[in-house]
Amino acid sequence: MRKISLISHTAASIVSSCFLLTQGQDTITAKISIAVEPLNPVAGHGVTLTPGVVLEDFKRCRWYRGVTAESEDLIFTHIPPFYVMGVACTLRETIGPGCSLHIRNLVPEDSGIYTVTLDEGGMLSTTGHVDMEVSEILSRPVLLPVESVLAENRSVTLRCSTSDSSNVKVFWFKNGELLQAQAGLSEQNRTLTLAGASEDELGTYTCEARNPISNAISNPSVISE
Ligand SMILES: *[C@@H]1O[C@H](CO)[C@@H](O)[C@H](O)[C@H]1NC(C)=O
Ligand SMILES: *[C@@H]1O[C@H](CO)[C@@H](O)[C@H](O)[C@H]1NC(C)=O
């Protein structure tokens, strides 16, 4: 841990800062929040990430794609009024007021953690992180096989093909009813294996993909005797 020592002087002898760091190169680091607008960013659209509290006269700010401030993840260095692109810049990013980061024409790969660092001059530095998830408007999942015969003790595996994004959930329906806590679900619910153990398994199945901004229902799959 870094140590901060308070130097006491007489009121007359000290004018501005009364904080001193025991190691000169070390900085005082404060955490800030980052607002994401809109809350659920959509592929093809834009997003603005705005640091919570920014001093008007910050000396330098930097944005990174990633959880740590590594130079290979640097998007921008902004030393008002100038800015310099980093290697992680995709040319879709711009800097706005208060060192906000705007990314246009989002792609799902933009999802992840973003880090901002703000140097307020001298030894004061501020860091913030935000996890941003880009959602796509889901197209209709494809459920295969479209039909199948279920023989006793012969399992059948239904496969629901949709986005493999971590924010896409898959739900299954049999004859229009949601299957809850269903045995045989695997691969993040992308597959459903019917064991062929009971006639209860016969029916018409559909799967539904959902993410924070959309949902889509598959074609039916008919399982008969
Ligand atoms: C299916 O499995 C059950 C339990 O293991 C067994 O009793 C039954 O004979 C099997 N049926 C067929 C057609 O193999
Ligand atoms: C899997 O399905 C269950 C039951 O419907 C649901 O509660 C769960 O959130 C689903 N998980 C994923 C990753 O789709």
C-alpha cells in the first residue's frame, strides 16, 4: 500500500496542497463510475461512455479496451484540446465533452470492459471501468431436426441455432408451454436431448432466443412415435 503523509505547517506558510506522497512517482487514485448511454447498446448503432465526475481542467485522459491500462489496449490519449489515437482505436471512436467516449456503428466484438484514466495534474489520477455488452437484433433461430421419430430408449437431440453471445438466453417450449428446469438441456440451452424414456416427450417443440433488446422464436420440430 502507498503511504500518504500529511505535512503540517503553520497556516501562513502553506497555501495550496498539504498532501505529500512518500514516493514521488506514486499517485493518488480515485475510482469513478461510467455511465453507458443507451443502457443496452445495439449492434449497428452507437454508444457513449461518460465518466461520472470529471474536473473541468483535467490534464489528460485515456480510454482503453480492457480492464487494465495497457498500451496495446489504448484507444485514445486526450490532452485537451488534442488527441492521439492508440493501437486499439478502430476509427469509430470519438472523444466528447468531459472525456466521454463515443463509439459508432457497434459490432458484437465491441462488448467487454472499458477503462478510463484521468490525470487531474500533479499526483491526482482517477480510474473507472465499465462492462459494456452489445446486443444484436436476433433473427429466427433454426431448430433441427424439423421432425423425428422417438423410439423407446433411443435419444433424440434437438439443436437450436442462434447467436452464441453470452447475453443470449435460450428457452424451450413443448406444445407452446415453457419447459422449466428441463432435464437434457446442455450447451447454454442450445441443445435439448430427449431420452426416449416416456410418451410425455412427444409433441411439437420450439426454442426461443432472447437478449436485452429482442427475442425470436424458431420453426417447430415435431417429435412423434
Ligand atoms: C428401455 O429401458 C428400460 C429401463 O432400462 C428397460 O426396462 C426396457 O426394456 C428398455 N426398452 C427397450 C425397447 O430396450
Ligand atoms: C436455460 O433454460 C432455463 C429454463 O428455462 C432458464 O432458466 C435459463 O436461464 C436458461 N439459460 C440460458 C443460458 O439460456
